[in-house]
Amino acid sequence: MTEPAATAATAQVAQGSFLTLHYRLAGPAGDVINTFESKPATLSVGSGQLSPALEARLIGLPEGARSTFELPAGEAFGERNPQMQQWVAKKLLDQMGDPQDEYHVGEVVEFATPDGLGTYAGAVMQVRGDGALCMDFNHPLAGQPVTFEVQIIGVL
């Protein structure tokens, strides 16, 4: 008598898993990022590529799962911090890019980190007559309720 063949267990997301997935982050004003219409994303759980609150929603999901999570205001990206709104001198912007660049309210500007190994972004809130910009370095969804939709394509 032969035993039935063992079925392969479906991989589940765990801390340290390497994922291929589609995801969508949306706030009250609509999508901030949506990979469902383009190439899937790849990330490593626990590496800081997603906020801890979003990663927590992924843990335990099986490969092939598609889920939507509603996170209350401030949970996904923290509360808005007024200290993250700062004036940036035009002189600094000229050194980082093209001195002929013009900046407009709502535009997102990317800055190099002090070590030069990464970048961060800020949204222009106000432009003064001397060209200085009031920048908001809060995450665009900070202090807002967030919809997080995910489809797990592969788990390693």
C-alpha cells in the first residue's frame, strides 16, 4: 500500500521573508501608490521598506492572498509633526540641483541624505519672495486613515 503524496505547504509571510507583491496605499484623497497597474514590488519584511504597522498586516498571509486593511488615522505613518515643516534656503536648492529650477506649492522635491547614500522627499507648502521654500517632510499619509490593499504573489 502506498501513502498519498504529501502536498506542498503554502508559504506564509514571516519576519525576514522576501516578497513579491502588488500593493496600494490610499488616504482620504485617493491613491498615493498603486502597483496593481504596473510591475509588482519586491521587498524584505523587517527591512524598513514599509512602516511597521503595514508589515504587521502582512505577517501570516499565505502566498496568493489578496487582502485590504483599513488603518485608523496616524497608525500607518504616525501623526503629523509640525517640526517636520521647515524653511529651506534657495541657496541650498541651487547647490543640489539646477539654479534655474522653479518650485511650486504641492511639488515634491527630493533631497540627498547627509551621508549621500539615500534620499528623502518633502512637499513644497509655500514659496517666499526670496525663493526660500517651506517644506513638509511628513509622510503624505501621516495623521490620516489609510487603506492598504495587498496581493502576495510570492514568498521566499
